[in-house]
Amino acid sequence: MLSAQFRPWHIPLFLAKYGWLHVTRRPVLVHFEVTLRCNARCGFCDYWKTPSDARHDEVQSFADAARFFNPMMITFTGGEPLLRRDLEDLVAGVDAAVGLKYTTLITHGGMLTAERAVSLNRAGIHQFNISLDYLDGRHDQARAIPGLTARIMDTIPAMQAKGVSAIRFNTVIKDDNLGEMMPLVHRAAELGVGVNFSVYTDFKNGNATHRLGAAHLAELDAIIDELLAYKRRRRGVITSSDAYLESIPRWVRGQLAKPCESGIRTIHIDPVGHVKRCPDFPTDFHWREWTSYEPIKCDRCFYACRGEAQAPLRWSRVQDVFA
Ligand code: SF4
Ligand code: SF4
């Protein structure tokens, strides 16, 4: 599901850029963590404990780093990126620095308004990814933001009414929301948005409460089958690749033997400009000293950013893009 700002003829250009990045061993996707501060209070992430005065150390521009990496895909993330009042300036700087790219913002949605979405869209954000793990008050409780789910449901039509149409739910599959997966997909279809799945890990802060384990495998297998069947009937709503979805139960069973390739096709740049191979590893160097990463024997997570980067390119993926 590409943003309406792109046309089918952009696809060969993206494929050519992908080939160039692959040959030169440069990351295809760069995540700019514009702040680690956050005004949610999730039990599975400690970013919200970042002191507010950390903002004084946050860089004022990622444009030079963006120009250096010249990636095909760019994500602005956090913490909560909308806490940065200068987010439009950060986005516009990166937008001017990189030619062909697809730019996404990840937000919990609690501060997102249609007006802010329009202003970020004008600055260069093509797609808005809003975290949503449940369709009811459990999501508000998990993020400790009262009224969050209702707010998201109101904001999306308001964004669409103003012409901001590339919107996805970022949904983390956990122990207690397996029954929410298909209702979430159906709600997304009604709203005209996509759903991008990821899977819970306790690597962020050691909170194992929501980890999937042996007790959930039968239900997980059934849900994944349902999601894949839905994709065969209708593409363009579930934006996760078939290969990634199929691999989730194998990861839960500990059957993924391949080393993790994080840091090769995707990197994260933290708020002070340091590079890490994935969101939850420590930083290794400043982006100016970047050297490419090697695969690592780690299986602590199966986030979409790991699983999608390693997913083989199949015809079903091409169908997803065209849908
Ligand atoms: S998971 Fe996201 S919304 Fe929750 S505290 Fe961490 S950065 Fe904030
Ligand atoms: S499996 Fe890869 S992406 Fe996940 S925590 Fe380990 S190194 Fe990071």
C-alpha cells in the first residue's frame, strides 16, 4: 500500500535503488529515533523513563546522516516523535536530502491530529503508522493514555478527510490479543487503512508477561492461517509479508536457525546521532564512523524490522505492493 503520492512507474525506480543499496551494502531502511522521550507508560518499554532534559542533547537535524546513507525507506520513530515540536523541520531536512525514498512516521497516536498530519505530510511524511494492539480500553490501559483508542478511531477519518490516506496500524501480537487480530483487520478494512504486524519480545525491558509460548501455539497457528487466508482473498489491508507471518510461529517455537541480519538492511540512529543495529541493542558508533554490520547470532526478537528484512522476495510480496 503505497501513498497516493506515488505511481506504479515509481516501482521500477525503487527496485533499481534497492539493487544499488544491496550491491553497495548500505542500509535500505534507516530509522531516525528523534527522541527517546515518551508520554505513554507502556509496561514493556522503558523509554518513557527518559528524563525530559534529554531533549537538550537531541540533534537538530538528521539531514546530513540521511544524505550520507541515501536510503530507500526512512522511518521517524522514538520514543514518541510528536513530542518534538520541530518534527516538521527534521522531516523537511531529511526530505530535501534524499531523492527517491518512502518516509513513515511511527506514533502512539495520542497527540496526532488531522492538522498535524497534514503539516507532517507536507514536510515529507508519506505514511503514518499508529500503534494499536487492541480495539478497546485494553489498549488505553497498556499505553496508560486514557481515551487513546477512541481518539485514534476519530483521528483517522479526520486525516482521510484532509487527504492523508496512507495510514497503517502497527499491531504487536501478544499473549492476550490473539483474538483481536481478525477484528483489527476488519476494522482496518472498514477504515481504509492497513495493518502491519510485529510480535512481542521481552528484550526491551525484561517484561515477559506478554511473551508467546507453548500455551499459545495452537491459537497462534490458527490465527496466522486466518491472516494468510485473508491475504489470499484480499491484498492491501494486511501489509506484513506472507513470509514474515509464516515465520512468526517458527520463531516462537525456536526454529529460526538463520543469524539475525539487523544492521545490514536496516539501522537505527538514536537522538544524538549514534548508530545501533536494532532498536534494543546499544549504539556502536556515530553515523559518521559507520561501517557495515555482520550477521549476529541473536534470536531475542522477531520484530517486523528483523523479519521483513530477511523475508525472501516472493510474488505475493509484489502483489502486496501493487495492492
Ligand atoms: S512502546 Fe512506544 S508508546 Fe510505549 S513507552 Fe515505548 S516508545 Fe512510548
Ligand atoms: S534478534 Fe536481531 S533485531 Fe532482534 S534483538 Fe537480536 S540483534 Fe536485535
